[in-house]
Amino acid sequence: MKNQVKINEKGLSVKDLVTTGIFTALFLVFTLIGGIFFAPNPVLTFYMPIGSALLCGPIYLLMVAKVQKRWGVSILGILMGIILFVTGMHWAYSLGFVIMGIIADIVAGVGQYKSKKINIISYMLLCLAGTGSYLVFFANPGGWAKTMLGNGTEQSYINTMQQTANTWILIIMIVGTLAAAAISAFIGCKMLKKQFEKAGITA
């Protein structure tokens, strides 16, 4: 155990950074794929975090298994935040990834990145990053609309969102995202069982 703690305390190597970069790119692609069926529709856009959470579990868990060091997940979250921001997403979406990436990293670190259950919880928390923009929408619809209009979103799209939004949608979005993340992570564990065994990932 002491040896493992020492290993995890070492800084990220060049190989770790490259691995993190590759998996961040994959995470971004599958996040966008998962949301592409929801984001264009102002009625279904609230469920975009659910679609994204459903696809990225195996990618996240495999990255954690390969890196197993502090800051790997944080870097993923920060890079996701930067990329989403420069591509015109709402600032709260980007900030959500930065904050939840750091939190997810801390949680995974509790199990030294080797606990399957804790890593799953870590992924579920990270997936809540996708709800950041929508939480601001519900909290401050006027401010959210002003920002998105500045980013190029059509007024008709925003109007439909405002007409559709209600408390139940907010609840479904959050609960659905957590549930989809749990399912995705569970499937990922089954898919990557051999890789986890090699990396010393435990139940």
C-alpha cells in the first residue's frame, strides 16, 4: 500500500500527459456525439447531458486505469472546459467541466484511482458538468439568454426553451444524467475487465 501511495504521488510523466490528451480528445468527441441528437432541438436540449453521459463511461474509466495519478482527471476537465468555451458554448458549461473535473479527480484519488466503485462515482460527478449551462438557465434565464444570443443562438430557439422549461425537466435532467453515467460506467467495467485487472483496479 505504501509503495502504491508513493507511485500515485509522483507527478505526471510525458506518457501520462499524452495519454490524458488522447483520452480527452475521445471524451470530447463522444460527448458531442451523445449530445448531437438533443442540442439542435430546443425542447430536447435539456437532455443533452444524459446522452453525453451514456457514451463516455468506458473512455473515462480506461483513462483513469492507465494514468492512475493525481491531476489526470483535472486536466481532462480543464481541457474540456477550454475547448467548449472557445467553440462558443455557454461559460457555465465550460466552468462546470473545470470544477467537476477537479472534484472527480479528488474523489477518484480517495481510492488511489484503483477502486472500481469510487471511479464510477467519480465519473458520475464529472458528468454533472454537462448540466452547468442549464442550471444557469433555470437560475437566471435572462442572463443566460443574453449570453447565448451573443454566442449566436437564435431568439426563437431560446423562446422555445423558456416556454418548455419546468421543474420536472430540471429534475429529470439531473437524475437522468447520474443514472446514464452509472449505466455507462457499469458497461465500461464489463467491457474493460481485463484492462482493469492488469491495472490492479479492484471492486
